[in-house]
Amino acid sequence: MPLQPDLSWLFAAVALGPFIGSFLGLMSLRLPEGRPVGLARSACPSCARPLGPIDLVPVLSFVALRGRCRTCGAQIPPRYLALELACPALALWAALAHPSAEGFLGALLAWQLLLLALLDAEHLWLPRMLTLPLIVSGLAVAAAQGVLGAHLLGAALGFAGLSLLALAYRRLRGREGLGGGDAYLLAGGGAWCGAIALPSILLIAAASGLVFALVLRLRGRALAADQPLPFGVFLAVGAWLTWLYGPLGLA
């Protein structure tokens, strides 16, 4: 008789998702500005009124208030609603692909990657205060699963590979070709997925980056030769899909 999936993990991840999304929205705005995340009370950016519990219920508050501040009527940034919906959706995706406690762990990976991708897309910034916990959490999961060696090797090779590539580009071209955070992000992908998954992460990242550039070109917004590309976004996509479905070409 096939084992039945443990739906409690699915429900837990999906129920937690909107609250995580709300917190990620806060972090994505405050971290680039250097503002504290956990100490300062949330307030309307337009009228500065501190937000109460009725304003802070994920999804429901946005819908009930029609996306506007109760006091001044200023629009609430839609990014909050988008993240509050995206986080449970990613948790559901992880739980359906891995219907067990592993799916809940996948949701933790997805939420970390989502924040990093958002910061890189908007600010070309992959802060170590976020990439290092990604590495540590991946190694902790690997240790619990008894596969620490392969995942520790993946983290080391991921970091070393992109660091050496960035160094070679800098020596040959005389300018930066990769952001400093990309190596740490790939190390996080190696920590979560293992050394054997690194080629898949990079291949998916490169392919998704090319698709992005092609779409921009078709829309008449081709990238300039010296325009930086948020490669961390595509590394996050590669790490996520590789974790979900395994390395390319392997059963």
C-alpha cells in the first residue's frame, strides 16, 4: 500500500506563507535603506500613522481596505499583496512536489530565494546577511538527512567556481562581470541541492537569463552591452527548480 502524504506539513506551510510574505515585503523595503526590520513599528509611508492589527492581517487587510491607508487613503504598495500570495503559492508547490516534512523545508528555501531574487532584481544586491543563512540552512538540512558531505562540497564548489570566474573576468576585461553575492548564492544552492546539482543550477540560470534577455529584445527593450544583469534572480530560479525536480538528466 503506498504511503499517504502527510498533509499537515502542507497546511502548515501554506498557512504560514502569507505572514512570511508580509515580512519579506517589509524586509525588501527596509534592508536597502538600512532601516531596522524587527524593531521599528510599521507605519503608513504617506501619513506616518502607526499601523494597528486591523491593518496588518496578510491579504485580508489589503482586500478589506482596497489597497489604501485607512487614514490618508494613500495606496498600499501592491508588492505586499503579491508577496503575501506568492509565499503560500511557493509553499504549496514545494509540498505538492515533496508531500512530507521535506516539502515544508522546501518552502523555507523558496522564501529565502524569493527575497534574494527580489533584492537583486531591484537593487543588484545580494547581502551576505541573507546568503550566509541560506548556506547554513541548506547544510543543516543536509546534516539532518545524513548527506552533509556532498552538500558541503556543493557549497564549496559553488562558491569557488563563481569566485574564480569573476576573478578571471575582472583580470581579462578590467571590470566586474559578476556581483560579489552571486558566488554566495550559488554556494547556497550547492548547500541545498548538493555538488552534483551545480551544473543544473547554472544551466537553468543561464537559460532563464537568455530567455529574459530575448523577451526584452522582442519588446524593444534590449539590454545595453554594459548594463548589469541581476544574475542572482536566475540563480535563484535554477536552485529552486533543481531542488524541486532534481538535477537535469537524472532520474
